[in-house]
Amino acid sequence: MVTAGDAARVHVDLAELREGRELLVRKCGGACHLAPVPADHAAAEWPGKLDEMSARAGLKPEQRQLIEMYLTAMAEQR
């Protein structure tokens, strides 16, 4: 669940955060595995992880950007 507080904390639009989450669930979770959870990695690790996964998931650049925004915003800032 993405809240207005989450969006305010990371200074991003709530609608974009929600769209990133929806894309993550739809494009990265499915028959093969569950969608990743933001807590699976530190915020700084997600861009590299998405580099590995985005081609396999067939993400367009704007979709990848929204998913990265969601994952980094919701992950721990270690």
C-alpha cells in the first residue's frame, strides 16, 4: 500500500508511486515468481537489480523508471 505520507516523504507524486507499484505487480510478478518487495533490497541496490530484470520483463524505459521510483521510495534507506 502506498500512502500520501510515503509520497511526501520522498517528494514524489502519489499517483506515480501507485502506478510504479501497479506496474511492478503486473510486469514483474506472475507465473514464474512473486513480484519483488521493496524491503528485499536497500534503496541504493534497486537500480542495479532493475538493470538485471527490466529486459527480461520487457519494460519500457518509462515503466522501469516508475518501478524504480516505487522500489527506492519504499525500500529502506541503508
